[in-house]
Amino acid sequence: MARERSPALWLHPQPSVTRKMPVCHRVLLLLWLLHFSSVYSDITDGNAEHLKREHSLIKPYQGVGTSPSSQWDFWGSTLVTSQYVRLTPDERSKQGSIWNTVPCYLKDWEMHVQFKIHGSGKKNLHGDGFAIWYTKERLHPGTVFGSSANFHGLAIFIDTYPNDEAPDRSFPYISAMVNNGSLPYDHGKDGRSTELGGCSVEVRNKDHDTYLAVRYSKGRLTIMVDVDDRNDWKECIDIGGVRLPTGYYFGASAATGDLSDNHDIISMKMYQLMVEHTPEEDNQDWTKIEPSVSLLKSPKDNIDDPTGNFRSTPLTGWKVFLLLLCALLGIVVCAVVGAVVFQKRQERNKRFY
């Protein structure tokens, strides 16, 4: 039986010590524990009781088809087999997608995607990549990895070909974007001006499984990857202030151009996160929320920014922790310097008496 995947990290109890820990060490340990627990404590561990099958795509892919009762529809070059859903074959100029027909009304969720990108192309002679979607529209073919550029909702792009040829990032590259339909994804610039964040990961032609976890809870979007099949998840994107409505659809799409790859989805497993909300949040009509990110600046603020960075830098958990650590170290250094200066003055005063 295949083991469940989990991006959860666990804290192991430390052996007791007889020597009293210095105050500064205890403060640092407390800050680290607070940060660690706030980020990872409530990430789902993949329990079957929280699996939402109506939003999950699992072998042998029952309920996939074009009948009125199907929970998943597919389009274009998509091929459904007993082992994988191939969005595009390793052929030029192909587009394919697969979409959940059931709208998702969960406020807090996590999607685990098992995928495989492989082909005969070598050293940047492959493309273009695929995308995971949570959007208002479904089955809308377009120019962005086989889907629409002016979408409403969330998109995660696994881009395998550098259209921009910029030297500051390597490909394959994972990025995320939230859109209300007003900003088209710029494929020629690899989505630089609208991305929330990203990371470079080597996911092509692996001889083992590769995984992506997308987590949305209480306005925080976290994306993690496991490309070594060791159940060792690495954080790729972590940003707060994200607002996504309920009632949107999950999907995946891919495209090839002059270059190509096989883009295979092995599974998409949706888990409900058990999170408490305030009465005000519970009474809100979540279907009316406009997709947005509060940390983003207006697009006009990016006109004179040559870097294409149109978001203000978010204070993620690690950044807050590092700021607190630097502040604490600064206080310690000041205290030590003050003590040394005071001692020198005391010694100097003794010479005059």
C-alpha cells in the first residue's frame, strides 16, 4: 500500500539537562518554537478522514469523463490511463487540461499533487510546463499553459522553459499568482510582474515520484515541494494576506510549443483543514470574496521598477523570526559593551582614590 504523503514536520522532545539554560538561550528557543508551531502545527497529515473525494483525482480515475455525473472533465490532448493522466504528450503544439466539475466550498484546504514531467528533450530543449488552478472559470483554453490568461482565482505555475532568459533564476521554476481577471499572465516574461513568490526546483526526468502541496488557510498561502521522494518537504512560497472565495474549481493544464514534454498528473488529493474561524468570518458570504492579496501594491507602482517586482516584501514567519533574533542579538551586544565600558570606568576611578 502506498504511503500517505505529508508535509507535516514533527517536534521531538529534547532530553532534560541539569545545567540551567542562559536566559538569552531560553528566549531564542521560545521564539523558534513559536515560529515553528505557527507555520507547521496545523498542516494536514494526510488522514483519510479529511480527504474530500469529490475534489480528488485518484487511480483508477473513476468518475472521469464527459457524462453529466462525472466529477472530472478533460479537454484537448489529455489522455486518461489507468496509471496517470497525461495532459500533453512529448509532442509539439499540444494543449490539455482536466477540471473538477464540483465547486469547492471549503474555507481551509490543502491540495497534494503527485506529478511527473519527462521527455526526450535535453538542456533547455523542453517545455513549456503545467499549472494547477483554483479558479472561477473551468475548461477555458488559452495561452497560459493551456488555460486562460485573465483568470479569477489562484494559479500555481510549474514553468520548465525560460522565455525571458533572465540570468537571476534557473528553470524549472515554480511560482504563484492571484488574479481578479484584470491582470493577464505575461508568458513572455515568465509571469515576473505578477508572481507572489517562487523557487527553482529540478523536477524533470526523475526516476521517482515528485510532489507539490498547496495549502490555503486563514488567508495564508503556503506551497511546498518534495522532489526527492523522501517525504522531506521544502518550503517554496509562504505569503499572508491572500483572499480566495469559495465555490471555485480545481484543475490542471499543460501546453507544449516548439519544445515539448510529457506532463503527467498521477494524483490530486484534496484535504479539508479543521480550522476555527471568528463568528464574523463564519457569517461572511465567502462566495462573494474578490480574489486579492493585501500585500500587493497597485500595478501602476511597478511602472518604473526595472526588476519587475510589483509586490512589497511580505514579512513571513522566518523573516519575523530573523528580525526578532537580530534585535535580541543587538540588545545582548549592547549590554555586553555597556558592561565592559562600565567596568573600565570603575577601574579608572579606583586609581584616583
